[in-house]
Amino acid sequence: MPWDIETPAVVVDTTRLERNLDRMQALAASTGAALRPHAKTHKCLEVGRRQLAHGATGLTVATLAEAEAFVADGCPSVFIAYPLWAAAGTRPARLAALRERAELRVGVDSAAGAGALAAAAPGVRVLIEVDSGQHRSGVPVAQVTALAAECRALGLDVIGAFTHPGHAYGKPDLAGVAAAAADERAALTAAGAALEGLTHDAPVLSGGSTPTAEGGVAAPLTEVRPGTYVFGDRQQLVLSGLTEHDIALVVAARVVSAPRPGEAVLDCGSKALSSDRPGWLKGHGLILEAPEATIVMLSEEHAVVHGLTTPLRVGDLVRVVPNHVCPVANLASELLTADGEELTGRWQVRARH
């Protein structure tokens, strides 16, 4: 790996990236579902363009700023899959500007949120968020009809329902992923029935996480919104059946200290890898050059490694697969691109705020 780069650096293998885009597009197409990938994973215009070029119908975002960045780059349709409070500050004017440039969809899960959205963006298209088991945001299925009716009374255009089966990440096994996918399908089936007569067309039933989508997209989903699949990460090696050869993003780091046998310190602390770690995953990343080792501790600029049997010397370059890739991209100002061992360019991470 003859990369002469300053570290820490986030490096994307574009060949693997393209392969990942192909795979997920084919999974969605196999059941006739639209693919609307979540761009919060990469926040990068170049990646968003490639997703659209592969056949995505639009992009999912988590913030108004993300929506603005991708629409300004030509994305024709964005879904803010978040219970956005639309009344704050400049948001009404920004939402109005977005609607002039692209199709805009927004998630709602409360009458208060719907009222603020209706005042800020009259007639905007909305999807009701349903809680399918993660117990984060979203309403129980029993409340879908009432909330949809209230949205319609406020003048909002209800087009469907969505959910996020985030509890697929709760356990390190495929059985848990399959159970979360079943919960997702059941919730959206019930939501579709609850919306009968309240949408002009057949309702959009939107779901998806990377683990549940990699396991197979199935009815009643008409749309799927995975994000992490573009790069892969250490969680997906367990939950999605990905292999090391599917991982398209690594954090390149150097050994800066080797204080004792079997130990080392890398220059990729929490400001590069993030501190995100599920309780079932040991350590703060997978070192590809020393998979037996564990990153036992992170501080801001240090990653402390124990359990080395692979000899690593001060100055050596290693590649770390992060536990969760989304915050890693958010922490980076740019992504270095590579084709195998050859560095090919730089992509800016423009939708970070």
C-alpha cells in the first residue's frame, strides 16, 4: 500500500464503491422498489451523483442543509426523513426555495410538527413516520389514520408512510436483522391499510436500513432507503454479510508510538474514527494489517492498540475499517479516492452542516 499521504485520511476505493452501488440497485429493482438512498452516510456530491446515475429515484437526507446541498447539485427529488421543526428561523424561506428547485418530501410524526410544516411549506408532500420497533421517532400504527387526516386538514399532501428498522443494529446476528425486517414489513402493511382513501395514489411505503435491505427487499415496501451500503463498515461485516472486499472506505493512519511489545498508538483518534461503538462490538475499528489486534481506547488524536502479533513499527501505514462509517464521513472535510493502490483524486464532503 504505497500511499504517501498525510494521516489520518479517509480513503474511498471507487471500484468497490461502484460495485456496492450496483448491488443495492439490483436488490431494489428485483422487487420493483424504488431506491432512495440515505445521503447522510457520505454527504458527498460525487457519491450522490453516482447513486442517481445508477438509477436511484432521488436521495434521502436527515437535515435541511443536506437537502439544499444535493438539490443545488441537481438532485431532482429529496426526502427529509426526519421530523423537521419547520418554523425555526429561516427554514420557511429555505423550504420554499427548495420546492422551487426539486420535488420535496418531508417526514412527520406529530400534529404540532405537521402544523409548523403546513405554515412554512403549504401543500408540501409528507410521509407519516411509523415506529416499527426502534422506539425512536414515529407514531404507532394505530395513530396513522388520525395523523394523516390532520395533515390533510392542514393542507399537506399525504403520499404515504415510512419507517426505519434501526433495531436491526441491536444484536450481532442475522436473526435479529430478519426479525427487524419482519417488523418493518408488518408496520408498513398496516400503515398502508390505515392510509386507504387518504392518498391520491397508492401510498408510498418507504423503509430500509442497510442490514435489512442487504437481506432482501420485499413487499409491501415500494421504496427502500439504505445508506451505509455505499461504503460498508465493521458493523456491516457482521449484520449484512459483507466481506472485507466489499469495504470501500477506510481510515488511513500511521503508527506514531510503539511503547511496549504487542502495543501501538495510531494517529486516528475519535476525531477521525468517531467514538461510535455498539455494545456488542469489541474495540473501535478493525485494522486490516493486524486483524488480531484491538483498538482498546480512543482519545481525540490517539488510537491505542493492544494484542498485536503482527509487527508494526513507528511510521507504518495501516488501514482501519471504522465501526460506523456515517460519523466518520461527517468528521472529514474530504475523501481521498483510490483505485486499488493508486490514489486518483479528492472529493469534498460538502453537506456536513
